[in-house]
Amino acid sequence: MTWLVWRQHRKQLLFGAAALLVLGAFFLATGMPMRDRFERSGLPGCLPQTIDSTVVANLYTENPGGGDAGANVDDATATITRCAQTADEFYDDYQYVFDVGLLLLVLPMLVGMFWGAPLVARELEHGTHRLVWAQGTSRLRWAATKIGLVSVGVLAITAIYASMLSWWITPVIQTSGQRFDFGIFDLHGIVVFGYTIFALALGVFAGAVTGRLLPAMAITVVGFLATRLVVMLAARPRYLPTETARADLLGPSPSFDNQQWNLLHGDWIRSRSSGGREGCAAGRPDDCVEILIIHPARHFWAFQAIETGVFIALSICLVIGTTYWIRRRIA
């Protein structure tokens, strides 16, 4: 069975390897200059301290008391703020990376279409499954071998792809603080494995139920997109409770009120108050704050683990459904 599965799917494996080479060349050609700029700007040295700070001062705004705004800022605050501004300039120059990344979001779906859907549907369409079963191979062994070996190959390719993508996109993510943003959260981390396995399992299930390749591919596309949207919009914001954060807008001196929440901190801001500046202008220090409802940055990996678990659980259900269908419903 192992040799048979290799013979049937070696073209897909070779195509996957070729796709990895193309993506690797693209990541290397565009990532090397980007990382060189990242290193020369000094961001690797100052970003850890800057990311840990919850607020930063905006040295570009005019001091309400007159003169240079930076004159009222201590050295540590100035260092953090200038690092944040350098990160902002870097992100402005390389934010196209996220636009390219949006195109990569469809790759797990393509795995489901071209690896998952044909796995069973093609055999049922051509009737070759009967030949294998007639030679003493049980339906369960046939399904387990095909799904298991192809899954191992897909996971290996996904691991290589995820490593290359992480190396390429990490500097831009670090300088944007947008790890939770829709599209960016979905692009890196361990959720990529969950999406890919789910797409593969969905394609296999659709192929087993329909017994035809094109309908199975169509069902895979619709089912994958619909599930991703429901999870992203309805489930993800509710994985963990939100927290309330308070940003002191007054800054390091009474005459300096242009401090703001540090977006590089990486929190998912669900809502924020808008009346803080009025308290500053009215001379009420206790009211010179901004109240934010957030998912803190420390929740990122918990969110990744929860979402990966959701898609792995769905994949297991689909594999069980596929096995049942092959054993009980296919003639």
C-alpha cells in the first residue's frame, strides 16, 4: 500500500517541493534586504524594551507648554519613543509584506483542493478502489494508509513553509504590533498547521461523500472559507475574556500631555475611550487617561493554541466521517 500511495501521489509531492523552492527564492530575495535594514536601524537592540512599554511619547507633536516636546522627556522615555518611531518608519516601507501575505492565506485551501479532494474522489470516479479491495486490502487499511501517508507529507511541507514564512515576516510583525489583526494572526504561528490539516481533511471527506473530483473541490473551497470566516469573526474574539487597560496621557511632566498607548506592545484593542484629552486640557490629571478594552499581548499564543485546537478537532471529526463513509456507504 505504501508503494501504491507513493506512485499515485508522487506528482503532488514533487509539485509541493517545487512550490517550496519558488517561495523560498522569493522569501530570500525580498527578505535579505529587509532584514539588513532591520539590523542596521538598531531595532533588534531597542525593540524588546520598547515592546515592553505600554505607553510612548510622540516627540513629533508640539509641546502644549511651548518649545520642543522632547525637552520634557527623560532619556529612557526618549529612547523608547525614538525606537517606536524608527519601527514605524520601517513598517511604512515594508508593509507591502502583509499585502503579499494575504495571497498566501489561500495556500491551505489549495492543499485541500489538490491534495485532499482527489485522494478518494479520483479512485471512486475511476473505480480503482474496487481493485485494491478485491486483493485483500481492507477498506479501513486502505483509507488509513492513504490519509496517513499523505497527511505526513503535507505536514512536512507545511513545517518547511511555516519556517520560511516566519523568517520572512517576523521583522514586519515586530515593527507593526499587529499580531492579532485579521489576516496577520492567520498567517504565522502554529495555526497554519491547523488550517492545512483541516483543509486536507475537508477535501478528503468531500471526495468520499460525492465520489466526484470537481464537486469535491468546490465543496472544499466553500466549506474552508465559510469555516474560516465563522471562526475568525465569531469565535476568536471570545476565546479569552478581555481586560481593561489604563493609559496615562499626561506623560513624564505636567507640561507634556502627548503620550499615547504603545501599539508595538502587541495588544488586541477591542475598544478605547476618546475623552482623555479633554481631561488633560481642563487640567484634571485624574481624568487625563485613556481606557482601553484589550486582549493583552500575552494572550497571543493561547489564542493560537485554541484556534489550532479547534481546527484539529474539526479535522478529526472529518476523518472519522470519511472512515465511516468508506466502510459503510461506498459500494
